Amino acid sequence: MLAPDKKKSYILISSEVELEVERLTLELKPNRVVTFVRDDFKIEDAKAVVAEAYISESQTKYIILAAQSYNNISQNSLLKVLEEPPRNIEFIIISPTKSNLLSTVRSRLPIIKGEVFHKIIKIDLNLLRIDYAKIFGFLKDSARIKKSEAKELVEAIYYRATVVDMLILSSSQLENFDRAYRLLELNSRPQSVLAHLLMSFVGKK
């Protein structure tokens, strides 16, 4: 399980909205967690979230927004605080579908899919200290994976990079993720796709 201080703000796409809230509330302890669980997330909820975010904290506080739907006005009112969160404030937005969220919200936070979330947190691959030997070992362990499993590994690597290791990805690295999905759709060899993706992190901090 990931230590809470290794996480930063992100969007979680999951049909099990309330279960994810319960899981995260337990997982993020002993940090303070404030939850806003709604059927429909409205402007008054957004105002309450912003007010909570500006309550000063000496340690990391997680604010979880979880809803079946989010109206556009409420999302627009969150853009500033999502882009420039106060000190020690991290946001987790949970939604059953990506289409619920405005592109301006999605562009500010990494997106994690709930169905691969538990696989992602088990991956032991530190991209801050990765080298060719570690890549070789990872590829050896993944020698017989299928296309669908390779896609999950690409999701996992993205999660590890942006949420766990908190790396700021370059434009070429982001393009490598898009290219990896396209190549897998074209039935390229999974190990070759994963090798190219991982090698882009060697020597990068």
C-alpha cells in the first residue's frame, strides 16, 4: 500500500464511488481526510470545498470530491484552486465516468482508472532510480503478457510516474504514453512497447 505522503492530487474514474471513498479514507490515515460525497456536485458544494481548502494545515490534508455527476458551474469554480492548491492540500476527484468532467478539470490532474487502481499500487518500479538492469528485470517478469495486460501496465507506469514518484513528464514522455497505446492497438509486441516507454525515464529526474 502506498504511503499517503507519496500521493498527490488526481482524478479517479470508478463506478464504485462510495466504496472508493471508504477505501481512501482508511488508506490515507493518519492524514486528515475531508470528504464531499454527493449524488450531484453543485455550486454550493464547490464553494464548501474551496473554503475547506483555504483552512490552513501544517500537514497534508486530502479533500475528496465524490459524485455521480458534476455540473459545469461547480467545476469551473474549482479550476483556480485545483491549479494552485494551498500549501499541504491535495485533491482526489472521484467520478464514474471521465465524460462527467470538463476538459479543463481533466487537464489539471492525472487520471486513474479504478479497475486497474489496485494493480497499479502493487507495482514495484521506482522511475526515479530506474536503470537498464531494472527495465530488463521488469520486461522478463512481463514476458508473456497479453495486449490488454500490457495496456494496464502502461496505465500503471503512468500512475507510478505522476502520482507515486511525482515526476513532471516532458512533452516527449507524454507522447510516448500516447504512442504506447496506439502501438498496442496495432498489435505491436508488448515488450518492445514497454521497453521504449521505460527507457525514456532512464537518467531523468
